[in-house]
Amino acid sequence: MKKIYIMMMLVLTGTMALAQTSVWHGGRAVWTRGSGTENDPFLIESADNLAYLAYVVNKYYDTEGLYFRLTTDIDLNGSEDLQWIPIGVGDKRFNFSEDGCERGWPSYGNFYDGAYPIFRGHFDGGEHSISNIYINDENRSYLGLFGNVRGGNEEKTAVIENVFVISGYIRGNGSCGGIVGTTADSVLVSRCWSGVVLECGGGMRNGVGGIVGQNQNPSRTLHIQNCYNIGSVSAYIAGGILGGGGAEIEECYNKGDITGTFAGGVFGGDSQARIIINNCYNTGNVDADGVVPGSYPAGPAAGGIAGAALMGNQTVIMTNCYNVGNVSSTKNIGCIMAYARDGVFENNYYINTCDAGGEGTPQTEDYMRTQAFVDCLNGGNREPIWAMDVNHTNDGFPILTSIDLTVPEITDASFNVYPNPAQGRFTVEGTGRMTVSNLLGQVVLVKEINGQTTVALPRGMYFVKLGNETQKIVVE
């Protein structure tokens, strides 16, 4: 929270310097600073440094116990001719020529053969943005900024944190994620967000998620916390945060549209894993359709928070969650969860315009925008996890204090910003020097205005400053 507060104060006072962006053109360069320890991590200071990390991991560089930190914004500059090869491609036969340059994609082998490249260390994105990632190969799986991330026991947890992949497109056939394609063993993914469009195929063991695609080893723990997704996800098993596999998901949300045969606003579905979801919400549309094998009679299935838990040995625990997104399916449907053989559901709610029913309690739109509803969600929490949306960044519905950045409520403001949220463009009405910054504090527009002016920006959260006042605007 201290880090968030400091960043917001810098935004509000206008003292945060405009971060430089390193643009990738296909090269790679070894990092030159840091020793790889927790107190002195290897510093990833350019796009070429990041590409070099992918290169050495995919050549079996052992990252277990090593620390890396990104120090600048990255533009991966993706296109058909400049596609990102994930960090950890999950195959022991990476295709290198004698001159060391990649000649197309590797061929993929057995994920469990014990001899595949994988990231096992600790990567801190430093709250820098990574934009324009691009992967388009319908024959490939394990796709994302990171292809495979794997820890060991609880004392050797692999960590991906503070990674903001704000835009891009990933298409493949199998497990895909905006941040990580596939995980196994003990992994923590924390304070990450994605705006990547995901369109991936695959079957029941190849989930696709806005943050993580699939946890391949459900007997070990994947923790996803304080993450959110705003990108659309389309796949056989599709989830706003996690596609498939076991995990503990806490304080996360999804605003992207989710489409699949098994689809959920937070979690898509799985056949044998334990899934725990606490203090999460969904505002995106969830839709399920398609053909399901006879052994999986539960689908198609669409749930506002979770799609389907297909087997009786799977445990589902879901508490303090809400959904206000539209949910539709040609078969199984639930405003909170579509299908579960067993589970524990406590203190979950959905907007009463969702007529799918199921687990959870319906509430009116007006009530779900009140302090009383916030208090209900907070329940027995020692410290408040939920708060009122006083700046209308979430259409008035409760926000998570850990990741929904807030600014002091403005009363009697001398200028107007509307509509909020906006669809692609918004109007600022006032007089003076207007400064618009994005979520990372980067100044994206400076303009003298006198009256009304229209601003068009990509989807995201922005702060409009005029004089000594600042207002927040969400572009959808």
C-alpha cells in the first residue's frame, strides 16, 4: 500500500518524470548490472535485455534462486515479422542455428520430460509497462510473456510480480496467458495486469487466462493475488484471471469479455483441481458455447466468477465475490458459478438483472453501490479489503483497495470530465493547462484548453489535471 500511495502522490503533484520506453527491434543484449541476489537483482534495462533473458532461459540457463528487475517501459513492437518468443518455451529442442540466431519457433516436446527450458526465478516488473506483445501461431502452446514458470517446494517459489503487459495479441493452440502461459509446482503471480487479446484453442488441459493460462500440476500451489485483466479472452477453457488448473486466487478482478466452451469471469474450468477464490469480482461479459466430449456433460458452461468444476474430487471454495457482468450459455449457466459437483460458497453476490441464478445472492444495482454492500463484502476481514468507488472508476460498484488506485474525492470541481467511464473518447470542460497521465504516471497529453475539448485515448485508466485539481477517467 505504501508503494501505491507514493506513486499516486507523484501523479497528483505532477512530479513523476516521463518514463522512457525501450523499443524492441529483434535484438538481444546481455544485462550488465546486478549480481542476481534479492538485494542486488540483475537489472533488465532495455527490450534487448528482456529478449536476452528469454534467449538464455530457452538455452537452459538455470534461474532458480535468481532475481531480475525491469527498470524501464518496454515496447515489444510486435508484428507478423517480429513475434515474441516466450521466456521458457517448454521444450528441450530449442531451434538455434550455428550463429545463435533463432530460425523460427522451436518444436514442442513433453512438458513433464524433466529437461525443458523454464523460468524458475523471481522477476519484478518494477511496475513498468510492456506493450505490443505479439504471438500468432496456431500450432504452438505455452504462450505469454513467460511461456513456463515453475518453482519447487514452498521454499523455492518462483515469483512473477509487478508486471504490466498492457497491450498486444496472442493466438495459439493450447495454454496461453497474458502474463504466463503455463505454471507448475509452487508459483506466485502478484500485482500483475494484462490488456492482451487472447485467442487460443486447445482442450481440457489447456486453459487460457488473462493472467495465467494453465496450472499443469494441480497438486502444487499456484497463488494469484492482486491482479486484474481488461483484455478479451477466447478459448475452449477461458478465464479472466486463470484458465484452468488448481490455484488460490485472491483480490483479483476481470473487466474483459470472456468467451469459451467453459468460461468464467475469474476462472474458466478444470476436471481435477482444487480452486479457491476469495475477494474477487467480474464486470466483463461471459459467454459459453461449443461442442463438449461425452465425458464432460457439464458443458458448455458460463459463470460470472467461475465456469465449471467437473469432477467430484475437486474442491471449490469461493467467498466474498461479486459479479455484475452479463452471463450467457447454451447449457449450464450461473451468475456466480455454472457447474460444481461440490464446494463451499459464502458471501457471494450478483446483480439481479442476471437471471441465470445458481450460487450466490441477487442484489439490486442500487444496493450494490452502497456502503452497506461494501461492509457486507468486508465481513469479518481484519482490515478493509473492499471500498466505495467514490471516483466512479468501476461504475460505482465496490473496488479492491489493494489494486484499484484511488484519488481523494473531488467536490465542487472547477472542471468537468465526462462521460465516465467513456467509450474511446471523453470531454474535458474547463479553462487552463490540462495534463493527462496514465496509470503508470506517464504524461500522455498536455494542452491549453478554454471551454470544451475532446480527448481520444486507448482503453485504460487516466488522471486529468487542471490547475490544482485532478479527476480520474476510465476509457473502455
